[in-house]
Amino acid sequence: LADRPVNELSGGEKQLVIIARALTQEPKVLLLDEPTTHLDISHQISIMDILRGVCKEKKLVVLAVFHDFNLATRYCDSAMLMNNGRISSIGPIDTVLTGENIKKVFRVDMIVKRHPITDSLYVVPLSISRSKITQPKDMIVHMICGHGTGAPLMKLLLEHGYGVTTGVHSTLDTDYDAACTLGIPVVSEAPFSPITEENHKANLAMIDKASAIVVSNVPFGYGNLKNLEAAKVALERGKMTVIVEETPIQQRDFTDGKARSLLEELKSKGAITVKSRKEALSILKALRK
């Protein structure tokens, strides 16, 4: 960049020049105020990769201000979480940027998970009004789901003011994690275990308190087949039952046809079949009126 006029440089290139000028002074500590603000993702990663490399090679300490949690978790070893000019939390990055700490400072519910490929934390806002979660619910929907097929609808229902319960889930299931994160009552089962009679009864007890049942586009094996049996009991007890069938049951049935048979029986006895979460929500809204 040395021979190019400064007014021809992009924002990312100008930022590189500023950092390069600072590094030529061979500092022991480099102070940066939002070094990636207004830069595209390519320049953000380029600059942060350079800084991390220099830190290792030159034993340089970088103290930087970030508003981007995900950049901070990807590149920083330690963090200070600030609140109105005071330190709210300080320490290793994974002990500072927790959902609880972020909520305390910013009053926003966050999902904080570790990425399976990068092994760094990633932070996602839930964007659900706390008042909608805590307000009294005039209608409870029980969700029979799993494998992550129920989480988006759980969030959608909460956003529209419904009470939500769910079960039975393995404690390693994505929908179990979602329910816990959202504060949804859930019946859980030990990983890699079929649903016990005790948990099946607990699930039925939850269903009895619900106004409607939603069966998501979940795959069925022998481990979770009792959940479909619970839906059958719910329908027989007069509960409105909505089946979200985004893909044919033949592609999701790993029980030698037993799940398919149960699902067809549900349909023949009055269960409503829809093709999407939005359609399911519309049906529930009609019931609510």
C-alpha cells in the first residue's frame, strides 16, 4: 500500500496502515478502539488474524474494545465486560461472555454455545420480549418434537404469548437445550435410552394441562415412539392435535412402519395436518379466538 494515495484506500486498508504504523514502533502493548468497526467481514478477519499472529510472534499484548461478541470470542483470551464505565465481569473469555452476564449488562436473552468446528464460543440474541415470556398464558401448547425440529416453533409460540411445554426429550437433544434456554417445562430422558413408563406418564400429565398438541416434523425411532403414542392418547382425550409434516413420514420412520401407522391413525381420528410452522400457528390462533 506504500505507493498508493491514502484517499484511494478502502476502510480496511486504511485500518491496516494505522496498525502497521503502530507496529513499526515495536510496542509491548497495543491499544485499539473498535478496530473492525465499519469494515466488511473479509477485512475484519484479515485484521484480527494479523493481530493474533503478531501477538504470538512478538509477545505483544493487545487491549481492544469490541462491541462484536463473536469477534471477541474468536480472537480474545480474556475479557472485561463493562457496564456504565464499571467492570461487570473479568476473566477468561468463556467465563465472562455467558448468557447470564450478557443479560445482566444488556438486558437481552442470548444463546451462548461452543461452535463444533472453530471451538470458539458464538453468541446469538433470542429477540423475545421478556414480558411475553412472563405474562400469564391463556393457552398452553404441548410440543412433541426432537432433533431440533421443534425449537423454532417453541420460540415462535412464546413470541405470540402462548405457554409451551414439551417432552419427552433426551438430555442431549437440541430441542431439550432449546427448551431449557427458553425456560420451557420439559420432560427429559437419559441419553440413548428408550422412554421409560415413568417419563411417559409425566409427559401425559403435561399433555393434560395443554389446550393443544403439536407434533413436529421429527424422525421417529424405537427410542421416541412413545411420544407418538402420547399424541394418540391426547387426541382420544379431546385435545386438538396439529401435525407439522414438512417431509413424508416414510422418510422419517425408523420403526418398520409403526410410526407411519400411528401417524395415519392420528389423521384418521381428526388430527390436523399442516406443511409449515406458520400454518400451525394460524391453526392455533383460530383455536384461541
